Amino acid sequence: MILLGNIFLLVFLFLVFGWLHSLFASNKIKEAVRRRFPQFLPFYRLTYNVLSLFTFFLFWTFSPKPDVILYDLSFPFDFLILVPQFFSLLGLIWTLKFVDGKEFLGISQIQRWKTGTYKEEDLDEASVLMIEGPYKFSRHPVYLFSIFFLLFRPTMNLFSFLFVLCSTIYFYIGSRYEEKKLVARFGGEYVAYQKNVSKIFPTKPLLRFVVERFIWK
């Protein structure tokens, strides 16, 4: 009974974190800030990131962590499972090369504000349509490699499993809202990109490879 209560509380706290994270990432909130506090808009992204880290810290600190072991791999499997985890880490590093770190953190926005080149219509980010590198295979490669990094581990307890499960579900739900904003911003160009590239897991490129390599050879 205590275990079920801990599971419920953990999932509930994650839902609260995810809801707050998505709420303040929405254009509705950003537009409200733009109308009422336009002078704060250049600082919105940095503030959002700090608050996201703080709320995640609260979730991690106060959520129960049921230490029920689901599996504990023995040698050599405990070592082998680290291989895909290592490659997922490399994938994350690869993806970050195609991300403007200063823009993501909110530093570039403040720099543009200082030089008088900040545009309110950009809201909190001057986004560009990125379709190179890992974005050729997944529309959300950060989510893809993060899921793999969290999933492949030599020991999995109940807390880790629930965290991976909640994160994966949140990535899928969050990506829907992100893509609505991207369609509104880039229009048909992004719609065409959606048709050719998988959302998270690169099923479309793999399917094309199988068809071209083995079926239409």
C-alpha cells in the first residue's frame, strides 16, 4: 500500500513539473508577457530555464524513490548495456553542435536587448528551422538520445523505470505542443519536414533504407 502511494505521488509530482514546464513554454503565456511586461521579454528565456531547473530540483528532492530492483545485470551484460548508453551520449553531444547554446540558454536575447536589436515578435527565441545533422533522422533528437541514455542502464529500480516512462510520455506530449508552434512559425516548410522525418524514433529513415536496400533493389 505504501509502495502504491509512493508511485502515485512520484507520478503526480512529475505531472506537476511537466505541466508547469509546458505552461510557461507556451506562446499564450509569452504573448501575455509581451502585452503586459514587454520590457521583461528579453529576460524571459533565461528566467524560464532557471525556474525549470528549480522546479526539477524540487521534484527530484521531494518525490519518493522506491528502491525496488527490477533487474540487475551481471557481467558481461552490465558492461555491454553501457555501449548504447555511451553512443546515446555521443548522440546528445552531436545534437548540441546544431543548437545555438546562447540562444537556448537565453543569453543571446539579453545581448540583442543591450544592442537594441531585440525583436518582440520573436518572443523568447529567434528560432530557425534546423533540418541538418541528427535532425535529418529525428525531429526531436534531444528527446531520442535522452530516452536511450536513461533507458540503457545495468541496474533498473522502480524509481528509474517510472522516471524513464514519465519522461518518454512527456517528451511525446511536449513535442506535439512544440510542433504546433513550429508549424505556426514556418508553415508549409515544417509540414513537409514532418512528412519526411519521424517525430522521435527514426522509423521513417529506417523504413526507407529497408525498402530501398532489400525491396526495390
